[in-house]
Amino acid sequence: MEASKQVIVSVWDHDKMSQNDFMGVVTLFLDELEPGYTYDEWFTLTSHVSSSAVDGDGDDDDAAAMGSAALGSIRLKLHYKEEEILPLEHYALFTKELRGHELAALQALAAVTKERHDVAYHLIRLYEGEGYDETVELLQALTVAEIESTPQATVLFRGNSIATKALDLYMQMVALPYLHATLGTLIQSIYSSSESAEVDPTRLESEAELEGNWARLKTYAATAVDEIFRSIDALPTTLQVVFESMREAVVARFPDDAVAPYTAVSGFLFLRLFCAAILGPKLFELAKDHPDASTSRTLTLISKTVQNLANLAEFGPKEPYMAPMNEFIQANIPRMKTFLTQASTVGEDFHAHDSLFIDAPRERAALVAHFVQSRAELEEYASGAAPADHAAALARMFPILDELEASRAAGVRPQIVSATSGASTAAAPTSSSSADGAGPSAPAASGELDPTLAKLQIEGEERKENMRKVLAIQGSLSKCDCKKSLASRDRIFVREGSMNKVSKGKMQARVFFLFSDMLVYGESKKVNSVAFKGMIPAAKMVVVDASAAPDLSPEQFRIINLVKKKTIDIHCGSVEDRDAWAHDCAVLSRRARGFNPLDEATQALADKILSLPCVEHTA
């Protein structure tokens, strides 16, 4: 598919009573934009889409010169970004260095970059693609390192570090369903009410309103606190694991501070999640629209109250009108301490969030780009203020970056590995750009190519048809994060089918979609609508040989999900279907790890999950 050369912004005046009114369009030409630059400018609104670039300075003469009437101007803030992504295997050394040596290379980048939010975003998604256990270990390492380097508890997690950004983004990634279940009903009731909860006398026309307003505010605050305290069993366990390590590290670092272990946890769970969501419901998808002025004020007062309670602190002289709320805060401090202790204590029941769709090469490419963009600053840092471990990490990282840049410039094609021989061959460098989006290709290695791998050798019209198929599947899925990331240039559709997932002895009808890098399944609700139920990355999937699953029927096969540390049994329509599905899943699983046998740690984990020695299906 041909790449777009322009972005068209169409502006309409929304009218609830009649038709919406067209106000004009702005045409932005991509070849006129500087990659990596953020624009904040006024652009001319015209009556129709332009066929050539218009200077974005609001000058009506430009529009008139092209015969398009100028209808006004609009201020736009936009950021243009170009991404050049290599096949996943090219990032192996980069990923190893990034994750190794106690994250020294990452910490070096964090010391010089101004784009910590974007670095943290792609970092979290890279680790999440490897499984939630990997993400938890990353967050534990980052937060504990920051605690150990903080001189006093009063400034703990006050800055916008990689650690705070990463954990903040992770909470938004995994805790939204929990947040909605906890506060959704309360937020909607506040939105639907027209009554004020203002308690600042200087904002009221009459102090006679105070009594009723205080009653409403205390009721709202009590409801919010009660709902939060009751929600402890639904808090994602991965967050509890991170909070537990944080609390223990704070106790060890500041043994004489009795409050810091609580406020370290509440600084994330309340300041950055609960209270932030109360203050801005639309940003957390708790409401469709921003609140009006009266509702916004009510939410602000509730948020202030809950945040002070989470800080274990009363209102002081800066906000004397809130002093009547101190009795409520004092009464609930013991409950808050109990909740924060439970939120940072891992129990026996482990319930993780659903797996997310992650485009692994894209996340790695984005992080490489940050290292490349900061190369000059990193070199200066390495030769000057960098600690020895940071300098050593950068000395290892720079040649890796140079090799990746050379591969990108040369248009390297992906490496194809034969399932039969295990040998690999790389095609000669060629241009990676393609008008039809077909992308690079590679010859098969010597020997007969496995039929499953042969399905991945697509070009031209086949690649276009593959993208249409993936987009169609993406459109049919609901209740998942896939709307933004399922369709990927390198993701190839392999097969789909309606089968049964065996759960606790019961058959559950499911639709399965197998791609080159993952297995996705869901429940068919109606025609062209599938409710997402789960996803297993190919790299985290082990297909069990029938000899290690004697309890299965001939139509069934078993997959070990290394991410969620459990098995999934699939009942096919026939033995032939079972053979085909098991073969394809096994080949793609082995392909994802370079056709290497299970390493010692993975074998031990598979044995533990299976409760007997695991024998992998030999595709």
C-alpha cells in the first residue's frame, strides 16, 4: 500500500439539534515536515483539500493563490515521526546490552535525554512483550535503584525520572479496568448531579449553602474512600509485587521514617492513579467529556481530600476552609495504612492483567532511535561525568548502534532460518523502501523449507492481501489493546479456526487466530465480532508433545503459556486439524527463539507448570 503523503485535518462545528457545520480543512504535506520536530503554529483553514503545500503561517494569500477560499485559522500542535524498523533478529545484541549490566546503558541514556516519557513508554512495552514477569523485574530494579540513590525520604520519587515515568505508564497500561470498576459508578453519579459541593465561602454567594455542600462533599469523599478500600482484592498483583519491593527498600533506606513506606506507595497508587483519575476523568476514560466548571470543582475537592488522606496528612493553614475535613481524615488514617500495606503485600492469589499486543521490532527501533539521537550527548557523558559502569556500557553499546545504523542504511533484509537444518542465510543488502509496502524478502536456506515457514514467504499482492486480512481481524476484535498495534508490516497471518478451549473439564467455544509471532483467541459474539480473551507470544509458547500429555484425547493438543505460567488445552474438530495446528504453533514457537532448544531455565519452568518433565513437540 502506497504511503500517505499528506495529513488532512477536517474541522466541523458539532450541532446536537441539526447537521454539523463544515468549517474548513488544513492540508499538511509530510515532505514539508521535519521528522522529530514538534510544531505549534497557526494554519489556514480552506474550503477544500490543497494539492500542494501551504505555508503554515496563517497567510490568506497562500490559499487564495491556489483558488481555495480562506475560512479562518486554527492552531495545531503536531509531532511528525518517521520510523525505520529492521527485522527483530537485528536487535538481539542491542536488547541484550540494554537489559544487561544492571541497566547501565539505559541509566546512561536517562542521564542525558530530555525524552524520558517516550523512552519509558517504549521500554515498558518492550519488556511487556517478553511477559509481565519481565516488566515487574524492570520496575523493581528501576524503583529500588532510585530509592537507594535518594538522599532523604521527603524528596522520594519527586522528579520525572525513568523510574517514575515507567511505573506511571505501567499503571495506566494495566490498571484501567481496575480503576473503572472502582470509581466508575461514583464519577458517573457526580457527572449526572447538578448540585454543588463547594465549601470555600469566598466562592459562594451565601454561606447558607455551606451545610448542604459539606454534607455532599463528605458523602462523595466517603464513597470514594470506601470503594477504594474495598477494591484491594482486584488490584493487579503485578503492581503489588512492585509496591512490595518499593516498601521494603524504603524501610531499609530510611529505617527511622515511619511514614515514608506508606507515602512511597501512595505517591504512585493515589497521586498518579486514583486522584489523577478523579481530577481528570476523561483522561482515564472514566467519562466521555471533560466536566463542566461546577463538576470539575467537586472532583477537585474530592481529589484533594483523598490525596491528603493518602499522604496521612491533615489540611493546614494554606487551605483553612478545608479544616472541617480533618476529622474525616483522622478517622480514616488507620484504614488507609491497612490498605497501603495490603497493596504492597503479595498474597497467595496471583491475578495478572491480560496480555497486551506488542510490536516487538517497533519498540526496539524506537529505543535505538533515542540512543542515536542522543549520541553526541552520550559520548560527552561517557568521557566526562559518567560513572565507570555507565561508560563501560556505552563503550559496548556504540558499536552495536553503528551496526544497526549501517544495516538500516543498507536496507538489510530479514534473516530466514530453515526448520529442517537450523542453518541461516541472509540476503544481500537491498533497499527497504517499497511502493506497495511489500517489504523485503529473503531466499530460503538450503534444504526443503518447512510448509509453515513457506507460508511466511509472501511478497507483492500476497503481502497486501495479508495486511487486509490482519486489518479485518483487528476490526473484528473487541475488549483488547489490539486496535492500535495488531496490524504490523511484519506480522503474517497463518491460520484461523473455531475450536474449543478446555477449561476445568468444560469446553469453551473460541475463535483462534495464529500469526507469525503470536496466537490470539476470543469468543465469537456475533458475525464479524470476537471478544478478545487472550494472547500468547510465539516466543513464550511451548507446544507439548503428546507423550507428555497422556490425558488428552486424539483431537487435543496442549500449549504452555510461559507468560501466565499455565497450560491451555485446545480441542480441534479432527485429528488432522489437531496435527496441523500443533505443527504450525510448534514451528512458529521454535522460530521465535531461533530454533534453539529450550534453555535450562525455560525447561525448568515448563516442567514446573506441567508438573512433569516437559517434552516439546518436534514440529
